[in-house]
Amino acid sequence: MKNSQKIKLKKAINSILIFNFTAFKTRNTQPILYTMKTDAFALRHIGPRENDLEHMLKTIGAGSLEQLIQETIPSDIRLESDLDLEPAMTEYEFANHIQKLGNKNKVFQSYIGLGYNAAIIPAVIQRNVFENPGWYTAYTPYQAEIAQGRLEAILNFQTMVIELTGMEIANASLLDEGTAAAEAMALLFDVRSRDQKKNNINKFFVSEEILPQTLSVLQTRSTPIGVELVVGNHETFDFSSEYYGAILQYPGKFGQVHDYSAFIAKAAENEIKVAVAADILSLVKLTPPGEMGAAVVLGTTQRFGIPLGYGGPHAAYFATKEEYKRSMPGRIIGVTVDTDGNRALRMALQTREQHIKRDKATSNICTAQVLLSVMAGMYSVYHGPKGLQYIADKVHASAATLANTLEKLGYQQTNTAFFDTIVVNADAKKVKAIAEENEINFYYIDDNTISISLNETTSIADLNKIVGVFASANGASVNTIESLSETIHFPENINRTSTFLQHDVFNKYHSETALMRYIKMLERKDLALNHSMISLGSCTMKLNAASEMLPLSMAQWNNIHPFAPLDQAQGYQEMLTKLEQQLNVITGFAGTTLQPNSGAQGEYAGLMVIRAYHQSRGDHHRNIALIPSSAHGTNPASAAMAGMKVVVTKTLENGNIDVEDLREKALLHKDNLSCLMVTYPSTHGVFESAIKEITQLIHDNGGQVYMDGANMNAQVGLTNPATIGADVCHLNLHKTFAIPHGGGGPGVGPICVAPQLVPFLPTNPVIPTGGENAITAISAAPWGSALVCLISYGYICMLGAEGLKKSTEYAILNANYIKEKLNGHYDTLYSGEMGRAAHEMILECRPFKEKGIEVTDIAKRLMDYGFHAPTVSFPVAGTLMIEPTESENLEELDRFCDAMIAIRKEIEAATLDNPNNVLKNAPHTLMMVTIDNWNFPYTREAAAFPLEYITENKFWPTVRRADEAYGDRNLVCSCAPIEAYMES
């Protein structure tokens, strides 16, 4: 064989090796030629196989994968070298690594409190919800007909919140208690009376009993929107007409229980609306704030069976009066009827979404903590009212017993009324040393004051261990606790007398068998990634690998208090620091904060850091945010919340930014320009070649560039935000970096920033974080939803630089494959200069109106084919935005394309004057196709089994089309019986 032939053969083998993922370097190994390298994680994460590539490239019309990338991404923004990351770990190596890293965390018994308490996760919920891809891989329930199980679970959560708080309406959860309090402040600001708005009444009273992290978030949120915070003692508050609202903590941050009835009544007399941040378990025993007249009640449901997780994710709750429903942040699940008049659930009041209100929106929150709210709701279903009463009684009795015992040892307990937290006068330094020797954490208020928050996990043995610490500290003899005291330590007038959770759902699933079957029944009503591809544009529904998910159930990771001393969280500190460094490398930036616990929070954090940067330079006047008209609706909402004025720039017919219009507006506002908010690749799924010109234009006029990271899945390893000229970007870890969507949350939205912005990254008042000139907190916990950061850490560690790059290339490959397969059946609305899509594309569906078919009809018909619809009518009304991700294999891509082509034929058969067709009647339920009288002009087979593959794995929508308008006119967002609902 000639030398040139040997070289060609070697190159060919290397090419095969790379595609086979056999050349992925692992620790202490060298590439070896195997048929299939089974320990390479990239092989498992990326869908298309080796023998698919030639076919896919031929369909696309590209000679190689590299040619496709060259034709998709402008050459001037391509990275010149590979990402500087450690070699990829195998799944087995990562499992061992994360176990060893977790062992560096010290799992102490933490009685720190401050809104976080150890909780018992019922095993039936852990196994069947928390660890179940049927629940954690589902998408936000925009397509209600295939999300009825999740919607019912969230409705249970809302009902639980309404009844425990004594309020009229609750949402599907918020991100954490601190941000929920900020949303309450903003809601009450929005619903001020006409006179208050006219007179610019803007003071908001904050009780000094508020949790410190909540105060910090309130400080962050208040100033940009023109709210003046006044912190003080609620007992000496003067109820001045200068105030529009107030917030109280119930019980207080160190456990003192106050009767707020008189305060709330007097506030109402003075047109001051009151929000109450309440411990939800305490509401089982204490008078609900709603019965005291509160306007908003909020808090966290973490202690309802959700792990501490070093700060999150946890489901916050938010309840208010029905009159404020259209100002309420987040999502609301409501009851309605379907086409046949049967009960159906769906997300209600969708006109509140940011896509409608944009910069007029009062909140930028477009997500929730659904997976965690499902768990908290199931916790209340499993225990029921009697079980919750037992748990609350036990927690209170434990606190009372401890207080009595410590007083017998000579210590003074200073809370005059408490639920679960006592305050003890003692030598904090001496107690702390002994406590830590015994692996116990208390909260040390000052040198002579200690608070102790007890919880569901606290046993009599634990109480005796605590007593032993204090006895040792003052040399007293130990009084052993034998049983719990039944003494109640709060006034009788605030003892709860009203009933709660009387609905059947909270009183019939108390055995494990019953709850397991109930959870399974609901799961079968939901379409998730464990059934089929969810090709949502902008939302990147990729594989959430089991190897990434398993560590979340490990006690070394999920049982650490967010305010534990740093030396007890060394595993977390190493993991979080390493993840920040990895994200710095991937984005090309200098610093990262993981604190924002959603994409919307990331947007807000990025803008607040830009704001702080300008102010540090004396440029307080720089408040103009340029935002393209095609931007995601949260962009203008976030800008408004950050105190910026939004100026919209035009978009060209091809979907690109109108550079000349942008130039004109940048020059017009150059003296006040704060930033440009840009999504890249564009919201239309295109790499705009003018991006570097655009970013330079903003810099030349004194602004900073914020890049929305929603489409980062098309950048990783090929280009990055720093290369295009951005200064800050947020990353959706629940998109590009494999955290599951969980039915609408959890999410993580860290921001990565250029060197000049690093000093302003946010801090936390309890555990300092961030830069030298840090802004106040963005979310409650120092590192946000730290537990699920393990997923992204694992994703990056197991893929490595080459695997991350391949993932991006295959995301682009899969998208362009679908684009070409559907060519001739559907027009692609936008494409790059060489006819390529990025990782997503927009299909034109508006001409089908001539046949009487709307884009919604296609979305509903896809359910009959076993698929969740792509993104509907965003960013262009009447279109579908498709993103397959790199995780989907060729067979699934073909099934989806076959379904779309079959639907196109059904569209052609439709007529405008006869709406009784298979599309307008979709989706078709099992009940519908098995009814005796079939009065449709097509067969049952055409309705339910239009293609052969469906017979092997049929998914049945459980309701017909939900009537959105009816549900909004007759809003019910709790478990009221349908008879009562229909009567309304």
C-alpha cells in the first residue's frame, strides 16, 4: 500500500472513530478502535448513529458535517480552538467522581431555619415523581389535552395553598420565598388605588422580622421600579398615607409568632395592603393570614417533602384575592370544559403572558417550580389534613419540649409565642464548638443569642442530643427527655379553628399502594420525553440522562442547608466553582453567578449588573434598552423591571435585525443608551452575519450587549457570546445544559459576564457571594437551585470539549434534516444566507387558513400522532417553531416528519366551508373513537391511527379541546367539584 493511501486510510479511520465517539479521551486511556465504545457518554446522549450520517447529509445536500456548519455559522465568529475543558469522563467515572465529591459534604443535623427545614421525602413520592422521567421530562402544559395529569397535580397544589392560607386564589408556584415576596411587593404596587397612583404613593413597609435573604431580594427589586423600602418594627408603624403596602413574616425570622390581625385591620383603614410571608406548616396550627385580612400570602413549600438541596429548587407558593387575579405573577391552573362539555384543566388567564404585555408586564416570570409543586401537593395528598395536623403537632411539641428542658438547665428562652423555633440566651462561641463536634448546626444570631428551628425529622433522640450540647456548655446535668410536651406556646386567639383539605383527593390516597396508583394514573395522562420527541423551538427539550439525575437523590447532596458553614459544603463548593469555570470557558467570559433560578431571573440579573456597571461610572442616566421586535416577551418585561426604558428596533422580512434602524436608534439614544438585548442565533433560528457589526455599534455608543442564551444549544463549542461581542449572557441550564423542564420548572438561569461586569455579580446577606461591588440578591439562596446544578456539571464533565461540540453540530444537523424532509410540504419562514437553519426553524402555516385550518389545529392533530406540538405562534403568529435537539435519533425524526407530511395531506383535503374534519376535531380521545355512534365523515382509524407506527405505542389524549375562553370567564383554580363549577 502506498504511503498516500495509508494516510487516506488513517484519516478515514480517524473520521469513523470521531463519529463513533471512540476517540473521546477518557482519563488514563488512549483511543482504541471498537465497533461501539460503550463507555463514551456522547454515544448515549447524541441520537443519530454512524450509519445515519451519510443519509442525513445527502438529504440535506451537504458533503460533510463540517460543510453544513460552515454554511450555517458565519466564519468570522467561529472559535479558532477547542474548548479548554478536562477530558470527558465515562458514566462510571462520573458516578465515582460525584460520590467522592459528595463525601466532602458534611451532612450535619441543621436547625438553622431561616425558611429552610429538613423534611422527610415520602419514598413513594421520591420514586414515582422525583425520580420518574414521566414527570421530570414533561414540558410546560401549554398543550392542555396531553397534560391533564400534571395539571391535576398542580390543581391539588393550588387547592392546598388556598385552604392553608385562607385566600381566594393561588398560582402554580413561584421560584422561592424571596422572589415571591418581591412579586407581592410589585403586585401591590400595581393594584394601588387611583389616588395612590396619582399621588405617586411608593413606600413599602418591611417588618424587621423578615428573613434576611428576602429583604435583600426586596432591596434589589424595589429601586428600579420606584418603590421605597422602609424597614422597621411593625408594632411602632405609623400607618402613614405615604405607604401603599407592607410585608410581615409569620412566624418571624427567629420564630416569634405575632397576632397580625390588628395591624392588618388598621392598614386596611389606611388603604395599605398587607402581604404576609408565612411558614406553610405553621398554618396547620395558626390562624391563616387570609382570615386576618391579608391581601397576599406567600412562602415556600420546601418543608412539604422537598429536599434542602443547598438552597433549591423549591416551590414557592403565592396566594391572593380574586380581584387581583389579572395582576398575579406566574401561572394559574384553572378548570374548564372540553368540546364535549367534560371537565378539563388548562393554564388560565394567558393574556397575562409577557408576549402580550411585554414591557407593560408587572412580572417577567414565565415559569414555575412545577416538579417541586407536584411533590409538595402529593405530600399533602399522601398525609391529608389529619397527617399534616400530626406532623405540625409533633414539630411544635418538639420545640415546646426543648424550650422547657433548656429552661430547666438554666437557659432563658425568649420567644413568648412560637411554632417551631426557639431563641436561647447562651454563649454562642462555646455552644457552637460543642455543637459542631456533635455534627449539629444552630443559627447564631449574635455572641449571646442562638435560634433553634426544629422540623419533621427531629426525634426525641435528636432533642436529647441538643440538650446534651447545652448541658455541656454550662456544666449542668442532663435532663433526659422521655416524651413530648403537649403545651401550646402561642395565644389561643391565633389557634387555627377552620378546617382545610376536605376535598376527596386529600382523604383517599393515604396508603402507599393507593398513592402509587394515583400518581401512575396521572402520569399516563401526560406526554413526556419518555414517550416521544418534544420538538419545541427555543425550549431545547433534550435528553436528561439518568447518570446526570442520579446524584440528586444522594443524601450527601440533597440534605445540605444553604446556610451551613462553608467547610461543611466543600463538595458543593468544588462542584459549583468548577461549573462556573466550565461555563466561563464555554461562553468565553470571565465570571459567572449561578444564583438566578430561572431564565427570566437570569435576564433580570444580567440587566441589573449592567445597570450597576453604568452607575459605578457615574452614568446613572443610561437607561435605554434597545430590543428587537422579535425578542422573547420576557426581554422587555425584564428591562422594565430593571428600571429601563424599552425602545423597540425593527426586524427585516428575512427575520434579521434591521441594522440601519438599530444604528439610527443607537445614535439617537447614544447619551442614554444602556444596552442591547439580542438573542443569538436569532429568535427566528438564524445566525445573523452582521452580529459583530451590531455589537460594535452598541459599544461605540456607550452601551453594553446582553445576549439571551435561549439558543445557546447552537453555539457551544463552535462560537460563543464573547466572540460575537456580547458583555453578558444568561444560560438556560434547563435547555442547553440538560436540566429537565419538570413540567414547567425547575430551571436555572446563571449569567456569565465580561471582566468589567464581574465586580457586580450578586451577593447574599447570610453567605456572601459575588463580586467586590456586588448587587444585592437576585434569589433567596446563595447559589440558587444548587442541587440541580449537579445535572449540568455532569453533562459537561461526561461530554467534554469534543462531546459538547458534537452535540451542537448534531443539533444543527437534526434541524436541517427536518427542514429538508419537510421541504415541499411546508415553507421554512427564515433561513441563513446559505439556506441553512440553526438548531431550529419556523414553519409557515398561515396560508392554510384558506382551507379553514389554523396552526392550533395542527398542534392538536399532532397529539393523535403521538407528538407534542412544536412552539405555536412564537415568534411569529400562525407558525410552528421546531427544534429537535441532538438527542433524537433518525427513526424519531422520520416519524415526526411522516406525521407532519400526513397532516399536510389532511390540510389539503380540508375545505373552508366544512369544518367537520379530522384536524378541526382533533385531538381524538379513546372515549370519542369507541362511542357507539360515529358521526364523522372519516373513519375511526383515520382519527386515531393515521399511520402504522402509532399502533405500536399509542398515546391517548384524555380530553378533547379545552375551552380557554369559558375557563377564563368562569375562573376556578382549586378542586371544586364540577357540579359546583357548572352552576357558577
